[in-house]
Amino acid sequence: MKPEAPRPVLLADYRPPDFLIDAVDLDIKLDPQRTRIKAKSRVRRNDKAANATAKLTLDGEYLELEAVLVNGKALTPDDYDADDTRLTLHGVPKKPFTLEITTVVSPETNTALQGIYLSRGVYCSQCEAQGFRRITYFIDRPDVLSVYSVRLEADAATCPVLLANGNLSERGTLDGGKRHYAVWRDPHPKPCYLFAVVGGNLSPVASAFKTMSGRNVDLRIYVEHGKEDRAHWAMDALKRAMAWDEKRFGREYDLDIFNIVAVSDFNMGAMENKGLNIFNDRLILASAETATDNLYEAIESVVAHEYFHNWTGNRITCRDWFQLCLKEGLTVYRDQEFSGDERSPTVQRISDVRQLRALQFPEDQGPMAHPVRPESYIEINNFYTPTVYEKGAELVRMIETILGRAAFKAGMDLYFERHDGDAATIEDFLACFEDASGVSLEHFKCWYEQSGTPELFCEFHYDKAAMTAELKVQQILRPTPGQPKKKPLYIPLRIGLIGANGQEMELDIDDGSLIGKDVVAITKRKQTIRFKNVPSRPVPSLLRSFSAPVTLTLEMSDEDIGTLIINDRDLFNRWQATNTGLVKSVLSVMQAKGERSKGLILAGAIRSILDDASLEDAYKAEVIKLPSESDVAREVGSNVDPNAIRSAFQYYSKWLAEQLAPVLEPLYVRQATAEPYDPNAKSAGRRALRNAALTLLTARAGQADLERLETHFVQATNMTDASCALMLLAGIECPERDRVLAAFYDRWKGDHLVIDSWFAAQAQAPLISTLTTVKALMTHPLFKITTPNKVRALIGTFATANPTQFNRPDGAGYDFVAATALDVDRINPQVAARLLGAFRSYTALEPVRRAKAKAALQSVAETVKISRDLREIATRMLEA
């Protein structure tokens, strides 16, 4: 029997809520099996709601209902209807009234990790997007904003720490000290998805921050006992983020205390609950021995991201879940800017674009494509996507590019002023920039409505006699699911011209398309930009700083690419030219067109960057970091054969390593240092360059290279170096591999976070035996299918970071991931749905693999008892 398709939720169907809840008083008694919640709410009819009925419908799931009272009077079962998802009260008063509901939940059996659950003995909550309905019956939607007061009660011995949103107003003991309670009050109205509670035996790391108005804010990060020394970097990042937000956006924190709690079981990276951020402990705990530089950077970024939500997400929230990018895309933009200012703007931009291309471009080009503001969904948890986050951030960045930094800042100031305490929409957001700048963004709004990655096909011509040049640009907007035809977009294209002497030329454009010093507005399907007073043939530098999330095609000679690599003053485009040249080289090997003379031009240009003392080590590391196999697959486009890509990649990597070895080998030695580990940008850059050199040299796969790798691991004084060697050796069949894997396991088997790297190293190995290894590791004592981090480290890494073995020609990789997703779905639907996301690019594969991937997806879709989360992903992919 074919399962019935669930009814989608449509943006077009949005209506204001019939009722509003002004205040909520919660009394929560924590217990592993039976946590009791008494919710007392002040409810009133919404004057803005048309045709409001006498019925009050509340959302609720997995709840045991004990009592319902209206204005103090207990209701009988005849006064309401209750089913698995709703509680409907009949004939509620027309005037404001008090609603009291008592429910019971079981944190111990809550493996979905939504609502209140237990993580290694710690009670914690997760309510975004729709987890509050697993705590009590409520109007669970983001445009219902309420003031919360929370009384938490628990066993004093097992839960000495009791936390909730807002400020602590009262605490006390009960039963002769055996139990205790704490009362927390949050004065700021918030949607229920921002509600949070924590109870457990945790240790605080304390500090303080003085705001720009002179208020003192207590800062605390709660971690497992014995791990306090690993929370200091997160605390430092928090204080830097608070200071940065005051300086850059004028945003001051608004409570007396800011708490962060690190827990081991969490569906996401972190959550911005008002005044009580809850984090996956992987993104809080760090030390030189346990965390890589990349993890330090991720902690810095995510701590800042969740803090920045205090204004872009909390003080101003989204009217409905279709506006999710209004908080997530905007806040990603803010954390990217913070990270760039803290480290290197150029390296941060490269990192952001790498992530966008690796995660969001494939989504845009496959069956899961959707607009930044989607028009419908079945399960909102499935729309926490790279399109909403990363592409959403790019849209904010384009607004800044179009308006200029000053007008953008004025628009943000107006947004904070106009919508503080509001549940806003994309239209509200754009209107603030229009009103602040006088510039219409009506055309730009299409970016929020259309899915897919625009393609810019460019031609550049130079007329020596007339001393003019022309850039012809054509927008290609390919059909995506539900959107067969597209409107041309407003694309800000940042450009430059490099003269024959390597110097930047002045731009002389008078057709009205220039909207900034070096930004052209591409607004039509076909457009020609004419340059005057061009004394010699220039090399065009297009899409500088990646000014729009598009792909750009321009035929360029290897000599012109070399000119950009050596001379372009836009450092992002110097990196981009290198990356383009490397991808072209791998494609040439695949097409058996490789010519070493041309390859030598690229190798020489790369050497020039490595020899440039004015460039940061971190930047040089990005330049010699080869594009991924997935990058090459995107360029191939269709009928992708991952094995063919890997073969070409290995051949070219080895050749390039041989060409650059005279530079890389002394560089690797020179970058070594005996200085103590420091996660700062300069030190991290030095390690990044050394490890990038090590990685490229390893492509030769000679015995000396393998010995160097093992020595690198053995002599490592930090996790950055040890992890680099571990990951590289895990992908090579050799005795050194076995020794390093065994040594790493023996050293870290007692640390539930670090051991995830051991699982991931084996899962990403491009070896024929990897699938067998991964299946065996699922029975390992340290692997738990109920722990999201373990599933992501082992199964997720195999599915997303191992293109050859996941895409095995026999389909065994697809079958394994599909079957595992079904197993995980019975435990945690959100994690299961994200696993299935690994199939997002299957339609681009060659026919044999494509058919086998589709069959695996069909096996999921045809399973009767699966979650809405998983069914939606499988169904949408099969509709392609």
C-alpha cells in the first residue's frame, strides 16, 4: 500500500493567529520518566485575526494530559478534543482568560531530542522549530510572542544546576535540602521556539562583560566536570563577539546574565535560546591536544553566531517559518563578517565560498532546490538548509554591495529600530533598506523567490584601434523543481581590468550600469558593458570578492589565468584564478588533453604566490589546497563518474606535487616551530600552510612521503597536526596507516568527542574496503546510533565526504546509507533526514549509478512507517 502523502504547509495560506498568549508561567518538576509541567497562560483573542472562532486549537505531541482549567475551572473531556497532535478547546471566553494545562513527558525515552530530553544525565531542551509542543499544549508558531516565567524543581544531588531563559529571580530548597528550585524570568517577549531549560550536574566557567552603556553582564559556560579548561576559548570568543556587535552594529546585550550549556546529544550545532544558548559540546570544548585549528575557528564562529541571534532572531524574530532566512541568513552574514575581522577577510571569504559551492550549489542544482524563502514545506526541520543559511547570507551581502556600506548600515539601524519586539518578514527587512537609501530593491527581491544558481556566460572583446572593450553577459536561469521559467535577476558584478604591465586600469563606463566604483548591475538576460579609453588589451577580473552567488564562465587562456594569479589586486580572484586553473587541469586529464607546457604556467604562477612574503600563510595554504573531487564533479555537470574524477585527480595531484616539491619540501621544514600552541590567526595560518604542503607532497605516495606522514603524526604536539596526518594516512593502504590508527585510538578512546575523528578518518578513506569497515564500526563499543555526533562522524562522513565509495558502481553505498537512515529514523527523524540528504546530487550521476541511487531512495519512500521528515526528503528527490 502506497503511503498517503502529507499535506504541505503553504506560505500563501498564512493567516494571523486567532489567539495570542501574552504571558506564560511554567512550573516544571524534572524527573527522568515523568517530568510534570504546569503551564499557566494569559490568552486573548487577536484583534488582527479575521473570522476568529470560539475554538482554541493548541499544538501538542507525545504528551500525557493531566488537567485543563479555564479561569480556574477544570474542564471535562466533553469540553475539549485531544488527538496525537492537537488539543481543541470549545467555547472559550471572548474576553482575555487564564488557561492552565498540566502535562507529563518522559525525558529518558525522548530519543528525537526535541522538547525536554536527557543527555548523559543532563536535562536539556530543544524547541526550534516545533519542539515546544512536546513540553505542553501551545500555539506553537513564531508569531505568538509571550513573556515567560519559569520555576524549575529537581533533585538537588543530581541537578545542582537549574537554568532557564532570562534573569534568575529566586531560588530555594525543599524537603530538607533533598530538592531545590529556581525561578527565572525573561522580560522580553519571545516565541516558544526560543524557550529553554537545563538541569544537571555541570561545572561553570565564569567571566563578565561590561557593555557599552556600562552594565555588567555575568557570563557562564556550563560543561561536564573536568572539562572546564576546554571552555576558555569559547568564553573568549563570546566576549569578542559581544564587543564586535556593539562596535559594528551598535547592538548591546539586554539581560543581566548570559549562559551557555554544552551537551553531548544535540541535533544541531547550537541553539540561540534567549539568554541560555545550548550547544553541542563539540562546538564548545577545545584544547591544543583535542581540537584542530578548524574546530577552534568553528567554535569562534558558532559562539558568535548564536550570540548575534540575540538581535537578529530573538529581539526581532520571523513571522513564520517561511521567513527563516531572515534570522539565519542574516546572522550567518554577521558571523562571517565577525570571523573575517577577527582573522583574515580574504581567507574568510574563500572559506565561505568553498562552503557555499560544496553544500549549496549542489542543492540548487538538484531535486532539493528551493528558494531562499520557500513557498511550501511538509516538515520545517528539512528547511534548515544551505540555501537558507549560506545563500541567505549571500543575499544580505549583495544588498550591502548594491547600496554601499554606509547605506547598508543605515538600513540595519532602521531595521533594529522599527522591528524590535516584532515578528518580521522579508518584505519588512527590504523596506528598511529602501527607506534608508532611497533605492528600490523590488527587482532584487526575486533572489528570495527563485531557486537555482544563476549562470553568467561572458565574452570579452578588445578593439585596439578604438581603444575600447566590451563585456557581453548572458544570464542563464535553468528550470528547477516547481519553477520551469525564471525572471532575470539583479546581479551585482564586481569587475576589474588588468593591463599588460600587470597594473589595474581605471574603469570608464558611461552606460548607467555602474552602481559603485567597480560594481556593475546586471539586470537583463543579455547585457553588454562597454569600456572606453582602454590603451592596451586587458585581462578581465570578474566577480571579484564573489560579489554574487553565481557561476561564471569566461574563456581564458592559461596565460591570462597566470596573469590574474600573479597580478590581480583582488586577492579573492587571485585564489579563484588558481582554483579555476587547477579544475581545468584535472578536466584536461580526464579528457586526455593534458599538456605539461600549459601546466607549467599554472605551477609557476602558484610558486610566485608561495614566494610572495607580503601574503599571509593562511592565504597561501588556500592557494595550494587542491579543489575537491566534488568541485570537479560540478564542472562536469552531468553523467558524472566519481571513479574517473578520482583517477584524474590522483594523476594531476601527483604531477603538480612533483613540480612544486622543490618549493614545498623546504617550506614544510621551515614552517615547523617549537613554540607552544596558540589558536590565533597567525599561528593557525602557519600550521595551515605546513599541512597544506604536507598534503600535496603526499600525493606522490612515495615511501619517503609515507614516512614523513607518520613522523608528522608521532611528533605532533597538537591535534591540528595529528589529525592532518591521521586523515591522510587513513586513505592509503600501508603499514603506517594501521600503526597511526591504532595509536590514535589508544590515546583517545576515553574521550567521546575526539574519538569521532577516528571514526571519520576511516569513513572518508577512498578504499574499496571502506564500506566493510564502516559497517563493522557500527558495532564498535564506542559507536552509538542514538548519538547524533557518532552518526554524523561515521555514516555522515561516509555519505558526504567519500564520493567514490558512497557512489560505488554496485550501489552498495546507496543501499547502506538508505537502510541506515531508516534505522536512525525510528530513533531520531531529523538526523535520519539529514543522512538522506547525501543523495542530493544523484541526478547528475552517470546512468548506472543514477538508477541504483534512485532505487535506494524508492526503498525509503515505499516504507510505510517512516517519519514526515524522512518521507519528504525521499519523495522530493524522486520527483526530479
